[in-house]
Amino acid sequence: MRALQLVGDKDLKIVDLPEPEAPAPGEARVRIATVALNHIDVWGWRGMAFAKRKMPLVIGAEASGTVEAIGPGVSQVLPGQLVSIYGARTCGLCKACREGRDNLCEHVSGVHGFHLDGFAQEYVNLPARLLVPAPPGCDGVGAALAPVTFGTVEHMLFDNAKLQPGETILVHAGGSGIGSVAIQLAKAHGCTVITTVGSDDKIEKAKALGADHVINYRTDRFEGVTRKITKKKGVDVVFEHVGKDTFAGSMLCMKRGGRLVTCGSTSGVSTDVNLMMLFQQQLKLMGSFGCRMENMADAMQKIARGIARPVIDTEVTMDEIEVALKRMEGRQVFGKVILKMSEA
Ligand SMILES: [Zn+2]
């Protein structure tokens, strides 16, 4: 079977790998149809340079596919079902896993596409409990985006930041995969949404997703504009994932008692935090990573009901991967780059 393997930095190759055996007890065999690409697939964890990657490595951290066969004892999924795939290999036995909070697993053996081979291969065998069936109305692209792009945002906004209707939120990088989802989910929740973009041509696209205010961070200081928009009060919630370049400014954007939730550090992992501001303003800083199983199901329901839609920049086949990489490298992307593995 064909697979897309990272053999060195920015060096992806199409390779031929043996197909997996028949699924073992508790496992299902999935025919991968759709993979959504992330920066991790191309460059590794940018801003997480301390982590060395295993190479060669099949890429693909988020994907969906069709169940082809199930092993003995599997009842969660049926052959023929479209499923979304949880991105980490969690134990299923610890307290966190039993409560459906797999992203807090005490014995996680790795993240697919990073520590473990990912999903850019035609077939994969996986524990059936890590597969979430897609509801009617959610297609393969929606299911592929449920674990990382939508699930991460669901977990950040609603589990961690506990975003409330009527609140104001600043979403960094509204043109990114997670930014485009955060704008939509926050708007659908009844919030006022301020977002940043890196070029003027992305302003209208961000507004079309529901952003009330869009700031070009290359021409304006986002913290100044945000304070102006909120009449110097600041926002209730900041949605962070940029890191070093924006963190100090994000601290200045919050109102007293405001919450900052972050899931990334693409511009750098370390930053100074003004501790006096932290306690005097009673700010809450929260880290978020991955999602709960239920976040994936919730995300797919929202996609099925048209509450939020996947924002797709480009769709490519494995043979056209260079096109996708060039777009991602040039930062022209608005939304996600999708890799179609098969027509299923
Ligand atoms: Zn566990």
C-alpha cells in the first residue's frame, strides 16, 4: 500500500509499505480516505524544537476513513461506517481514559504522526475505541477535521475557557485551521469575535466566517486595537496558539479576571510573564492539548447541523503533495490543506 513518509526535514516521500494484517481482538481496520495536513506533518513541531522526531515516519495526525473489518470483541464500530480517528494512542484503562478524558491519559504511548506512524497510508489497524462514527450530514472532510482542528478548539473554548454567550473573545490567527474554527464556534455561541490576520486579503474571509472585528497584525498593534474596540476594558477570553510573538500582547488584551487558553507556540516556546499583572488583574492562564472523545462527537454534530463548516484551502492527492507543501510554506493558506487518499 502507498504511504507518505517523512524521511528528513521537509523531505516527504511516497513509499510502498506492507498492508496491515487482519485486525486483532479489539481492533478495526480502517481504509483511510482523508487526511488533513498540519504544520507538524511538514516541519515537525515548530516551536517545540526540544523534541526529536522518529524518522522515517508516516505523517498524518488527523484523518478519517471507512471501517473495512473488525476484530473479535469489537462493538463500537461496524464495517462500512465512516469514522473519525483519535490522534493519540491512549491506554483506555487509566482513570482519565475511563472518563473519556483521553488527552490526560497517564500511559499514552504517543501521538500519531509524531511519535508513532500517522494516517497518510491506505490502511491502518487501530483500537476500535479510538474511532468515533460520523453522524449523517458529516462527510469525510468534516470527520477528518474532528480530532485536531475542531476537537482542540471545542476543548479549549468550552471545557477549559468555559466561554459564555455574550462574552468577547480575541482569536489569534483567524486564517489558521484552528483559528477559522474558533471564530465560527465562538460566533455561533453568541460571542463578539475579534481576530487577527497577516494580510489584507484575509480580512474579508475572516469576516465571512463571523468575525466582528479583524485586525491586520502586520500593520496594526493588535493589543492597541483590541483595547480600543473594547473601550479599554479588554476581552473576556484570549484564544492563543502563536506563543512568543503575541503572548505579552495577549496578556494586555484581557479584562480583569480574563482567561487565556493556549494550545500552541508556533513562534517560540518561551516568553516573559508579568506576574504582577497576572495576580493583580486576576488573570487565568490555561494550557490545552488535544481533546476528549466527546469533543470529536460534538464537533461532528455541529458540522452536520451546519453550525460550523470546515474551511478548506486546497485539496490534493498524494502525487500533488509538493503543491500543498509550497502553499503551506508560503503562508498563503486560509484554512486547511486536505490530502485525499482515496475516493471513499
Ligand atoms: Zn489512559
